[in-house]
Amino acid sequence: MSLEDDYKLLLAQVKELISGEKDETSIFANVSAALHDAFPDRFFGVGFYFVKDDQLALGPFQGTVACYHIPFGKGVCGTAWQSGNTIIVPDVESFPGHIACSSLSRSEIVVPIKGMDGQVKAILDIDSVSLDSFNSIDQLYLEQLVTDLSHHLGW
């Protein structure tokens, strides 16, 4: 199967997984597990951060330990929150101000989750132990996934 086929299958699985569920913590916990399990050779860490009190606060995740709080505009996650756009970082060591929650992380994709008002409500953060792990296919399908989550939750 191709990467696109894997993502299409994952999106269908996630849709079924969250169907009828409204508890946000439960949804994000299971979605982080589903993402982590879907790409075990590519996704080292998968997690969500939520906008709370003018910072990103750690939510459900899979992988090694993660940062508890990330300021607005700081690191990859804070920068994605600030810009409202997905950021793909082929080499985290080349990203100015990268916050190293795990020294094993080598590349990263961060996808903002927006509400109906266009404001960023949360962030999907995925790390890889390999350089240059993420591409436009990841971006396309992960953006679709977070849009589906936002709509499901009525954000």
C-alpha cells in the first residue's frame, strides 16, 4: 500500500473510532494512539497540545515524555500556533528556537487545529527519529484529520 492508501485507511478508522464519542480527552487519547500505531516506523512521538491560558498545554500523546507547556511563538509548536499554518521541519536542529522535548527527535510536523471561528484551539505534534520524514502527503491527510476532529467536536 502507498502512503496515501495508509492515510485513507487511517482516516476511515479514526472516523469510526470517534463516532458517537464526545469526550475530548478520550477522543484525543485514542487518535494519538491510532496515529502512533498506524506509522510505527515513521512516527516516534504523536501528541496534542491545547491552547490554555495563553500557552500550549500538553494533552494526550504517545511516545516518550513531552514538554508540559509551550509559549506562543516559541519552538515549532508555538510557531505553528502563531502562524496558524502547518510546519514541516526536515531537521529540527536547523529550526531556530526548536524546543527539544526529546533529544531523539530529528524531524517534525506540526498541524494547527482550528475552530469554526478560525482560531487555533489545539496543535497536533508528530516527531520522527529520522531526518526529513514528513512531506506534502502527510500534511494533506493530517490537515484533513484535524479538520474532521474539529468538526466532530463542534469547535
